[in-house]
Amino acid sequence: MQFKLARRHATGDLEWERRAATLGGILTSLVTVSIAFVAGLMVLRELSIDIVPIMTGAGIAGWRSASRTESRARCHLGIFPDPRR
């Protein structure tokens, strides 16, 4: 992949390398956390522990996190338009 990107960009441009490394790190972390979460739920299921409350809590936490992120982006960065105006 880096070879294909290198042909498109100048040899002195290192910004694309930094972006690719950052994106790769984020994707690696996301996949690792997702696999660990699913594996943990599978272990709990095998131990006959009800996972429905855990999944409900995870859904609520995800919704809250997305809501806070949008709110912060609206207030601090001005990305989203303010619906009250």
C-alpha cells in the first residue's frame, strides 16, 4: 500500500506517511478492542451470565459518547450548525 501511495506523492512529502500511520494505528486499536469485547461477551455467555444488560449499557454509552462528541464539535469547533439559531 505504501508503494502505491509513494508513486502518487513526491518523495519529500512525509505528511501522507504520518496520516497513514495514524489511520493504521486507529484501525488496529478499533479492531483489537472490538475483538476483545466480543470475546469477553462469549466467555460470559458460556458461564451462563446474562449479557443483555451489558449490551444495553454499551448501547447507551455509545449513544452518549456520540452525543457529547457532536456537542463539543458544535460548541468548540463550529463544525455543526446550531439548531437553536
